[in-house]
Amino acid sequence: MATFLYSIGRFAFRRRRLVALVWVALLALAGVGAATASTATSNSFSIPGTEAQRAFDLLEERYPGQSADGASARVVFKAPEGEKITAPENAGEVSGIVKELKEGSDQIATVADPFDKKAPAVSQDGTTAYISVTYDVSSFELTEETRDSLKNAGNEAREGGMTVEIGGDALMVMPETGITEVIGVVVAGIVLVITFGSLVAAGLPLITALIGVGIGVSTITALASVMDLGSTTATLAMMIGLAVGIDYALFIVSRYRAELAEGREREEAAGRAVGTAGSAVVFAGLTVVIALAGLAVVNIPILTKMGLAAAGTVVLAVLVAITLIPAFLGFAGERIVSRKDRKARKAAAEQAAATGEVLVGDAPRDNGGTRWARFVQRRPVMVLLAGVIGLGAIAIPATSLEMGLPDDGAQPTSSSPRKAYDLLSDGFGPGFNGPLVGVVDLKNSDDQDAVLKRITGEIQKNEHVVVVTPPAPNQAGDTAMFTVIPKDRPNSTETETLVHDIRDFGDTLKSEDGAEVFVTGATAMNIDFSEKMNDALLPYLALVVGLAFLLLMVVFRSILVPLKAALGFLLSVVAALGAVVAVFQWGWLGGLFGVEQPGPIMSVMPILMVGVVFGLAMDYEVFLVTRMREAYVHGETPAQAITTGFRHGARVVTAAAVIMIAVFAGFIGSSEQMIKMIGFGLAIAVFFDAFVVRMAIVPAVLALLGKHAWWLPRWLDRALPDFDVEGEKLRKKLDGDAAEGGSGKEERETVSV
């Protein structure tokens, strides 16, 4: 592996114009594809294998012509203080808006008058009413004229003193990440400048990461309509791709500068940097790809697409790092090193020339990393206990985790959808915003009329039910639909109990009559989704950790080091989940992070954090510990190897972690609760994993294990493939070539950089 990547690095350095041209052409091609592709018109959500999905599919089959993907909206009215919405003047105003909406767009399917005697939509106290609007197309296909017609509905009513708010998905727009995303990239740039002391060296990781992300996100945009990719897919790919792209480039540029400091020619330094640090990048990228692609085992299409799209962006980041970075290093010339270091190196070279000494590179110097490594090795038990107990305490809130999918009730209290949600809840009850849709399959029923009456009567007796609408059969008479309004809010345990009660009754009915009862709707889909996430978490965790354990065993030629890496990851991810619960569910420091309405944690959050954080956590493990492994293989004692690893890796890993935290934290400014939560969760998880687990617990455990950390049974060592990640075979090959050349000139010659 190292020898192959060494050749790639040298080739890219020599043919830098060709390599750069290829990547620019790919970026342009992807950009053209994104610009000319049709806009994604669907954001479909399905959960194969669940009852809610079976009911949904049955509705599409038995009720042809009714588009389940059509957008919908509710225009909610509340009469002025002391008045009724049913008063002639107010009722006339609302009826006028009904007519206005019908005439406002040809994309409208239906507009339901709240005063229709067949289906009234007025609260019992007579103060609140709502107009239901459905469209023939999805929210992404609505024209601006249609949206404006909906937004302007009720303007005159507002001027007359009525409260008018609009909810539903018809006004849904792409989430905004805000200025904080830009700030995250700026922080990354500042950290790179401080780390390298050179604007050129700092700019390379940013530019190459943006090229990789640009190609990845543009490709996703180009394929969005064809592959039905949701808006969150591109956001996650951008988030992950930008973070790992900067980090991978950072490690290769840092190793390149280290090779220059040892006195090597620039092309040789580029080859060795890609051969050694590039090997770590490839395997780190593989762990991230395994974790993201492994989301497919959950068998939820939207999650599979998100994982595969993000994994593709990571693959691009790896390819950019091992090809475009060495090409750009060729363009950068001496400016890759800070002016101060260039002057110092030039002065040393002149002094060596004057005295006849041979300059072989900079001697190893102590830095913050070596001092910290020695401190940990002096007190490994104390550091280990402090890290484990601290993260364990932060993880405690995770025991109170409540999961659900966000709805308008999770929107900021200042938004119109949230105000409409609250008006409906106050006027019609907490459960009105989460109605359950019942579907009855009557094909095998012996007495259809009796069955439908029994269903209504039995469900109405449930203590968690407000009202059940009479079942409405389809034209064929083989299916009927009914609606259940729960007494409690959609995300409550009482509503979840109600769903299961109806399904249990359906099982009984099927055994007695043959009719089948299904429950669907947004609330039931949410419950099924959360349960499926819970069921898939352990198998997914076993698959991802198991595959990555095997991969890390190949990288480190050890059993205990991969085991320690996996256990450390579990500790950091549970602590991060605890922090997410404390902020987003309990509301602690919610104002600081823009959480206006605490509530259940998004159902996908735990499994998404496991997938993404595991891959990223292994990045730091690979980058930090491979340098230790390299030193140990080259003859250093276990204690010396830990110090050497921190001498070369601590500063770079710290910078990489700060950059990744800044990038993820930038998404906390999103207007979308889902994106905000993902950004916070990933940022805090990287903080815990990089600074507590990898920088404290890892050296403490390695110090306690000593040489046993690198133990591997001989039979297993022979069975595992050797990819030479630490570059030992590459070093022997190069040393042998130099010896055959008779002078080893490029190894000893004074180099001015």
C-alpha cells in the first residue's frame, strides 16, 4: 500500500498540471450537471416492512387518483378577543378567503370550507376555525405564485383583528444553515494558518476540500430528481465531506513538511508523505465509508441514500488528498513552509556549507505533544479514570432518551407554522395535530357493515381517543378509511399506546372476521420509524464495529489497540448522545444553541451518530496511533513510541479536531431542527473523542499495556494481509535503492526550502 501510494504521490507531483486539470474538469462537469438537472420534486419517506407503510401502500392501490405526495396546508383563524369565528362578519371573511384560495392557483386540488356542515372545522368554543388546502403537486413543485397566494391569504382578516397563521408543508423551503456555516470555514482557515504558519499551506486543505465537496454535492444535486434524494442528503454529504476533506489534506501536508525538514527533495517528500500519511488517510476513509454505507442495513431508503451519498463524498475526499494535494504541493514550491522556517533553514544550510558539516534535517524537539504524552505516562491511572468518569457523567441524560420525528410543534415559537400548530392544539385539543388514519381491508370480511360499526364503537371506547370519524368506503367497497383524533399530543406515550391498542384490536378482528385494520398517518409512521431505529441499532453497531475492528487489526497488527479504539468510541458517542438529550430534550443551554422548543430527539439521531462519529473517531485513532506504530516498528520502546506519536501527531490531530468541530458547529445555525441537532451532536462527539478519548484515554491505556499493546498471535499475523501502513517496506526499499545508487544523495544532501 505505502509503495503504491508513494508512486502515486510522485506521479501527481511531476504531472501536477495534468492532475489539476482532471480535477477541475470533473468539478466543471459536475457543476454543469447540477445546473442543468431538473429540480427534485419529491422528498418521499417510506419505511418498508412496517404496518404504517403497508397501510399507505394499500391506500395508493385502492384509492386511485388521490396523490399522497401532494402538498397540504392549513390556514388557521382565531377570532378577536371576545368574538366568535362563527359571527356573520368573521364567517363571511373566512368564506371569502376560501373562494380566494380556490381561484388563486391551478395547482390546488381541494379547499375545504370550515363551515361546511358535512365536515365542519370549527372549535367547540367557536373561536377557532381552519381551512384545509391540498395540492396536486408536492411542495417542491409549487410555483411562487401559488406560494404567494397562500402566504397572502388572510391579510385582510389580519387587518380586521383576526389572528391568521399557516401550517403544513406547502410553504416548506430548503433549510438555511445561516452565517455560522461560513464562520465554521473561516475558523478552519485560522486554525490552519496557526498550525502551518503559512497562508499557502493553510489554503491547500481548504481549496482541495472545497473541490471535493463541490464535485460531491453537485453530483448529488444532478442526481437528486432521478434518485429521489432529499434535501438533507446533500447537507449531510457537505458536512462530512468538508470536515474529512480538510483533515485528510491537513495530515498529508503536515507529513510533507516533516519530510522536507528531514532534508528530502520536494518530489521525494511528496511521495513519502502520500506513502505514509496517505496510507493512514486511505484506511481512515475506509472506516468512515464502512460506517456510512452500513446505514443500508437499517432498510430505510432515505437513510440508505444519505449514507451512500455521504460515503461517496468521503471517497472523493480520499482521492483528492492522495492525488490533488501532491499536485498542489508541486505548484506551491517553497511557500509551503513559513517564511520564518525558510530563513532558519537557509541560515543553517549556509552555516553547514561554511563549516563543511552535513545537514541531515532538524533534530527532534520537545513540544506540547511530547510534554503531554510524558505527563500521561507518569499518571496513566489518574488520567484514565478522569476521562472515563467524566464522559460517563455526561452520558447520564442518555438514559432518559425520548425519540420522535420533528413536526411543526418543534418549529421556533416565532414561526407561522408553530403558531398555527399551537392555535389548533388550543382550539381542538393536543391530539388534533397528530390524527391517525385508519385503513380497513374488507376483501375477506363476511359482514362489512357490521365490521365498520364495530370498529367505530370499539375505538371510540379507548380512553385516549377524542373522536372517531365514520369509516368511508371506496367505490369498489373493498376498503374503508377513518380518522382517529387522539386526546394527547402526537409525540406522547399515550398516543403511542393508542396506536398499539388499535393494532391489537385489528389482530383480534382479523382472526374473527377476516377484515384487516391498519393504522398510518404521520404520527403512526413516526412511531414505526422510532421502533425500527431501535431494533436496527444493535445489529448496525455490531456490523460496523466488527468490520472496522478487522480493518484496524490489519492496520495496527494488534488485537488490543483496535479493541481499545472501539470501546473508546462507544464511550464518546454515548456521552455525545447524553449532551444532545440535555440540550435538545431537556432544554439545558437551549437558548445558547437556538433551541426554542425542547422535545423528543430525532429518531434517526442515535444510529446516525453511531455511523458518522464512529468513522470520524477512527480517523484520529488511525492518524495518531499509526505514527506510534511506525516508531515502534522502527525500534523505539513502547513508551518512546507514544511520545514520538504525540510529537508528530498531537498538534495536527488537535488542529484537525478543532477544524472538524468548527465545520460541524457551523450547521447549528440552520433553521431546520434536524440539521441543527446533527451539527451539535457531531461537533460535541468529535470534541469528546478527539480531546478526551484519543488524546488522554488512548495514551493512558497504551502506557499501562506497554509492549502487550502491539501483541498479535503469530498465526493471525501470517493470516492477515500486510498493507505496510507504517511504511516499513517502503523505507527498506528506498534505503536499498539509495545504497545501490552508491551515494544516497537525496537522503543526505542539504536542502534549502
